[in-house]
Amino acid sequence: MVELKNDRFLRALLKQPVDTTPVWIMRQAGRYLPEYRATRAKAGSFMDLCKNADLASEVTLQPLERFDLDAAILFSDILTIPDAMGLGLYFAEGEGPRFKKVITNRRDVEAIGVPDPEEELGYVMNAVRAIRRDLNGSVPLIGFSGSPWTLATYMVEGGSSKDFGKVKGMMYDDPIAMHLLLDKLAESVTSYLNAQIAAGAQAVMIFDTWGGLLTPQAYKEFSLNYMQRIISNLQREADGREVPVTLFTKGGGPWLETMAETGCTALGLDWTINIADAKARVGEQVALQGNMDPCVLYGSADTIREQVSKIIADFDGNSGHVFNLGHGIHQHINPDNVKVLVDAVHEFGRKSD
Amino acid sequence: MVELKNDRFLRALLKQPVDTTPVWIMRQAGRYLPEYRATRAKAGSFMDLCKNADLASEVTLQPLERFDLDAAILFSDILTIPDAMGLGLYFAEGEGPRFKKVITNRRDVEAIGVPDPEEELGYVMNAVRAIRRDLNGSVPLIGFSGSPWTLATYMVEGGSSKDFGKVKGMMYDDPIAMHLLLDKLAESVTSYLNAQIAAGAQAVMIFDTWGGLLTPQAYKEFSLNYMQRIISNLQREADGREVPVTLFTKGGGPWLETMAETGCTALGLDWTINIADAKARVGEQVALQGNMDPCVLYGSADTIREQVSKIIADFDGNSGHVFNLGHGIHQHINPDNVKVLVDAVHEFGRKSD
């Protein structure tokens, strides 16, 4: 086992002393980087890239070569589980993810099984192992999954959606079918994340991209309860260290208190909440990750530095903060601006007393 | 002047005694109604329908013939102002609104003027007058406008957007240009709504569809401040009655307190907040409108009745509540389910002591 050279990210999540605020960026390995686009072109389709462990590792490490980032995140997609369930994930040019088969009723839900992570999702575990090998202890590796509710939205809608009428329609019209689907997804996500941890992920994150479109009551019943069940069943130690779990519901600002009660280590915040308010509400229980508006990166270097400085000042704490954007980086961002952001975080970041 | 037969809607907004909870539905005149689709086919394009006062009045009244609704809302589009500024609004099939010209920089902003509502937007005022004539005092008529920030998003993006990178990019990169644009829009919206009130609108609503994608700080600076300025300059009396103003920021749940301080009469709520919590936070200052998840209408009659009953029980007050969905009705909803909703509101609604 190689010793971890930079463990600032893991320490901040666990509220242990840090020398400055750590930073990583959602979708840091992505289309805004020309070197990513080059590897992607070489690989073939997006899924071909995900399924080639060496190329997945190559793109995972690309942003670390450019920027002083404190964590790497597995290069993969949140929809690997429904794909492994036989729905046939593909990416239509300019249209985002699509499924060949969709879930339309209770019979469809009954027909799907829980994938074995080392079998149907073995390519993800191979990527985890390749990335850990290539990182060689430089920074920790984050594994991840979509939340059951978020996976269900794509499985029922067949892809992205404007108003989520199909999946929410099923939820209101046949809640038993929806719970059966979410049950299977929660079991799948649990074994998937545990396999990532066994393969080398040193922290994990659950992306609940679409929990924020639910009512408070439905959020608790159809999204949060399943994430809580997953968190309770995760393997929370690896390499003799605690494995932190970060929970991110986009639009979940109003529900941070209940989210913090799931047993997660940290909450991811989008940009619609002030991090000072979030800390006042849940900062005793959990660490916080976030939360700069991704669009700030369209601004000047001065604007970026000012916004970074403001968020760190608003957090106003010695540890327990991982800097990030409030959502994934946009594809048209100039990489030079990302360097300004990362360096500003370390410059303005807080050293523990 | 014809006397208003059903003024339950206006009374609830002003927290005066009511015999039951009033209800109307955002986009109640729309594609889910076969009679709307027939009139729309007869009119030609969507804008042709908006510009024909008699046909606009016809579709405005259609839902009132089917359902026991307590208000009518002007049939128009939120993007009439940018269209009158010369941007050339059109609707591409299945793609939503688009503009032929877009605002890309400060020079573009400087070049646009403030439209005269009785000239460039005279067709809207003609529709207001025709609808008032045809309503013949049955229920009040609501006028409306998009908020300056929401109009700006479409003007800069050229239409709907996934991540609003262009408009938020301009906001972060050239805030002076953005403020100049919002200044012109605030002035335009003010005179537009005042002209609607002069023409016969008995209540008005400001739709801030995209304010919820801003940070708390940017929301205040780039959206709320301009809406507050509009509200301060509205003509608040017509036909010897107060003209209530409802402010609706989709995703604005976290900011209700500052929204209530604008001088508006009521706040529109989307479905991501419990109305009991909203009432506890701002119910002394303003009335509340909302807030059933539009997707509940995909459920059974029992589910719809249960959700209506729950929202009315959660509001737990004698007046000050206008029932509505938390956003516009979806086009694939069965009109029979709308009848179930409307009747349930009046059945479970609260009669003032």
C-alpha cells in the first residue's frame, strides 16, 4: 500500500486539522479540457471510454496534471447501474444520456435484477484499480453513484426530462411500483459503492441530481430514505482509514437538516444557499462541500478570486470545508480560469489552528 | 362597470373573509384542453393567437366553462416585451420560445428601447379589454409579466437553456451591462403592467421563472431588486378596488422573507416547500398562492383529493390562501383530473369565521 501524500481532502471531510482548504471540481475530467477531448476521440463512444480502464485512468488524471487539485474522482457515468440492469445506455450527440429500454409499469420493474458489481460492472472496478495504481498515492480517489431516485428518473423518462412527468406520474399513480424500483436500486447502489471501496475508492459521493424536484414529503419518502439505507450499509473503512460519504441533492438546500441525519460525513451544496447559513444549520454534524456557482468561471480572474474568497470567509471555519463548484463545470469554460480558482482556494483557504 | 359576481380570489389575496378557498391554475388555458388545441389550430401560430383579441379571449374563457375556477388569466406569453423590443419572438415546433436576435454584449443592450405598451404591445391591451367584456363580471382577470431577470435570460440565451451559461456569464463578466438591461426591462414591465391594469386587469402577477437559479446574493441584486422597483411603481387601485400583486420566483422558497418585503400582496409558491412552513415564515405579511406538485394530476382522483386536502390543512387558515399548482399544468394531463382538483379545493376549502 502506497502512503497518501496529500490527504487534505479526507482530513477536511472528517474535520481533522488541515494546512489549507482542499478543492476538487465536479466533472473536473471533462470536455472543457482539450486533452480530454483528444482521449475521448481516441476511445470511441463515451461508454467505450468508461469501459477502458487505462483510458478512464488517463482522463481521471488529466486535470491533476494541470491544476493543484486535492482529489481525483473516478471517471464514469451515474447511469452505469441501469445500463447493467439491461436498459442499454447510449449517448445521442448533443442530447445527453438515453436508454434503449425504459421502465413504464410495475411489470417492467419486477423484471429487472440487481447487478453484481464485479460481474456486470467489473469495468468500473477495473477503472478504480487502474486509477489507484496511476495516482500512486498523490491524492485520494473518490468513487460515486447516482442516488436511487435519480437513477429511477432516467430509467422511467428514458433520458433527461423537462418536467419529469413520467417518473413523477408513476410515483403518484403507482407508489408501490416506484418503491419496488427504488428498493432494487438502493440494493444495487449499496453493493456498487462497496465494490468501489473494496477496489480502492477512498471516499464516496452519492449524486442525487433530481431529488430537488420533489415535494418535501416525497423527497423524504422516495429519495432520502433510500440514500439513508445505502449509507447505513456502506463499508466505512479502507486502508485503515475512515471512508467519508458525501451526500449531494441538487436543490436540497431546504432539507439539509434531515440530510445531515442520514449518517453521511458531508453534504454537497449547490450555489443557491449561502454556505454560512448551511453551516449554521448543520455544521456541527457534517462537513460541507461547495458551493461556487459554476458560471462564476465565465467571469474575470478578479471576479473568480473575489467569489472564492467570499465563500471561504462565509464558511469561516478551520476545517470541515471542501471547496467545489455547486454543480459540474460547464464544457465551455476556459481551463485557465480553473487554475485561478484552484490556486485562489489554497491561497485564501484556512489553516487549522 | 359590471359588478364582480365572484370575488373570492381577490378577497383571499387581501385576507378578507371568504366562503371557501379560491382556486385557479397556472396555464389553465392551454394545450391539455382539446378546445384550446382547436382554437390554436384555427389561429395559426401561437403569437397569432396572442395577437387576435377575440381568439385570445376565447381561449382565456375555455377553462372557466369546464371548471369552477375563481379567476381568469390573460392569455399571452411572458416574452411579449422582448418581442416588442425588436428581438423577434417565435416558437419552433417542440423547442419552446426562440428569438431571432439575441443580446450578446453591452452595445446590444444600449441599442434596445423601452416599448410603449399601448403602441407596440397594444394587442395585449386589446386582449385584456376583450376578455373583461366577455367575462362580464363572472370572475376577476389576472394580468401578468415575466420578471426582468427572467426576460433577460431568454434575451441573452436566445431561448430556453440548460445551464444559463450565457446570461449568467454576462452577469459575472459584465455586471454593468446586465444592470443596464435589467433597468430597461424593469421600466418596460412597470408600464406594461400599469397598462394592463388600466385596460382592465384586476390583479397582476410577476413570473420570475428563473430567479431560482441564482445565488442568494445575485438573486437579490439581479432579480428581486428590480421586481421590488416594479411593485413600488404599480397602479394599485382599479374599479375602486385594490389591485393585488403576486410575486412568484420558482425555486424561491429559501428567500420568502425578503420577497415578502417587496410590498407585494402575495407570494406564489412552487411545490418544493411545505405551505405550513411558508406560512410560519411570512404568513403575517402576505397571502400565499400554491402549491400542489403539477404531477399529482397524473395520479388517481383519490390521490388528487388527498393532496388537495393536505395542502389546505397545512395552510390552516381562514383566508390568505389561493390554491394553485406550484407551476404550470402539463400538456398531457387529463382535464377530468383538473375538475377533481378544482371541486376538491372548494369542498375542503376554509370558510372564514
